[in-house]
Amino acid sequence: MRIITAGVALAALMFAMPVAKAADPIVLKFSHVVAENTPKGQMANKFKDLVAERLGGKVVVEVFPNAQLYGDNKVLEAMLLGDVHMAAPALSKFKKYTKSLQLFDLPFLFKNIEAVDRFQQSEAGQQLLLSMKKKGIIGLGYLHNGLKQLSASSPLRVPADAHGMKFRIMTSDVLAAQFEAVDALPVKKPFSEVFTLLQTRAIDGQENTWSNIYSKKFFEVQPYITHTDHGLIDYMVITSTEFWTDLPEDTRKELKAALDEAVAFGNKVALAKAESDKKLIMDSRRSEIIELSDDERAKWVEVMKPVWKKFESQIGKDLIDSAAASNAAS
Ligand code: LMR
């Protein structure tokens, strides 16, 4: 009897004692809206692999592509609540948190990705990574996707061709003003809805990069794509200030190094895909690619460029000037 009582007591003690085990890894959820075969999709997967290789056991990265976890309209709130830890929304999607990043939506601001890169790496560009710090979000770096093209249900050669057409845009007032400048109707919608909106003809067109148009099959439901290079889709890789500063310092350093490497890889993918996905679309013959003459392109520039003046007071003239100056090769 006494032996049984002692056994029961021992078992009770064992359950009560904390069991020594290795600390659980930090789970870092990375949410994005695009396909895996895109610059952002590949960057996120590379980051996950590098972290597994270097910080295995300490940090586990879980990547959620295709808006599986959150669309870009919800991800920032989710990040502030601690439900997701990293994301890389397009620079057009931060309007609620800062006005400065509207800069990147100004039509015909950058002539190529090299110019974008020069600006992003400049002091002014790096400062912008901290423009949402007071709101609890910090930028860890920029990632390229590429220049935007216009796709539509009828051919667009000159601005008048877009009159009265409905274009899906990201949640940016600059982009709304850009389409209003050509007497078109901008419609703010999440990326995940674009294919269906195009397919059902609820909208007539949209603007995006070659890799997004290809990977989301927009070219299968848009018979014309005009090669305009009129704007930019690049990303800011963001995290919450709270999550980032709470990490042990050595872990934070290793994560940042892995991220920088993944971004460099993603940027190479972006450059390659701007060429190869355009070619895949062309070869598919599902969509005609319209190349503009210099005169036709000048007409788009002429009607869209006044948008700069409209947003100058919100963005800051100095910032616009320094971004525009990056077009001159250093
Ligand atoms: C879009 O909404 O068109 C893009 O921001 C999607 C993306 O993340 O590239």
C-alpha cells in the first residue's frame, strides 16, 4: 500500500516538474500575394532555405504565397497584431501608413531598373525604409519586380484609346490620378481578384509587370498588352518593429544577412523574368504585344506627367527631384 502511494506521489511530482527540452524555434511567417515562380516568390523561398541552412532549429520560416494567408490589404494590420512577421507588398500599397512612398507610383519617373536601384540605394532611398517606423513597421530592404505594362481588351496606342475604360489599380491615389489623366476609370481591387475581373469583363484592363501578367495568366484573358514601361512595381520587405527588436541580436543579424542574400537573388530573377516572361507571352500568341513609336509614347508621357505636380506637396519636391535625378547615369 505504502509502495503504491509512493509511486503515485512520484508520478505526480514528475508531471509537475518542467521537462528540460530544447527551446522551440521562432516561427517567422512570410506572407505574399504572388505566385512562387515570380521574383518575390523566389526571393521568399530562397530566404526560407537560407534560414533553414544557417539557423536551423533556431528560426523556421514559413512562406504563404498567392494571398493564401492575407491579401495586401490585410497584411499590415496582421503584422501589427503579430499574426505574420514578414511581407513584401508593392510600394503602392502603403498609403495608410506613409505618403512618401507614393513617390514610386509617379508615372514615367524612372527610365529603367538601374535608375530605380541607384535611387533606392541612395541616402534618400534608404531613409524611406524608415518612413513607417512610428507606425510600428520597418523596411528591411527593397526588392525589384519591374516596370509596368498596360493590358486591355482593345489595343492601346495613344491615351485617347483608354477613354472610358475601366482599369484595375492597386490601392494608390497616384495610380487613380494617372488613369483619370487619360479619362479612364480606375478601380481599386486586390491582386487576387484581377484574373476573374478580367475574365468576366467586369474591367477592361490593368497594369502590371511581365512576370505578374505571365504567372497569373492575365495574358490569356487580355488580347492586347502595350509595352509602355510607364511605372514601377517594386517591393519593400517589411517586418514589425516589435518583432524585429525583440529578436536576440545575433539572430537578427543572421536573418538580415540571409534576407540581403535572398533579395540579391530575387533581383536577378526579376531582371531575367522581365525578358523571359515577355517572350513566353509573345510565343503563346494569346495576346498581341504592342510596341509604341517614340511619338506615341511621348503622348502618354505628356498626359500622365502632370500627376507629379498634383502629389508634390504630399511627397516632397526634393524627394521627387532626387528620384528623377537617378535617371542620369552616375
Ligand atoms: C498587384 O497588386 O498588382 C501587385 O502588387 C502584386 C505584387 O505583389 O506583385
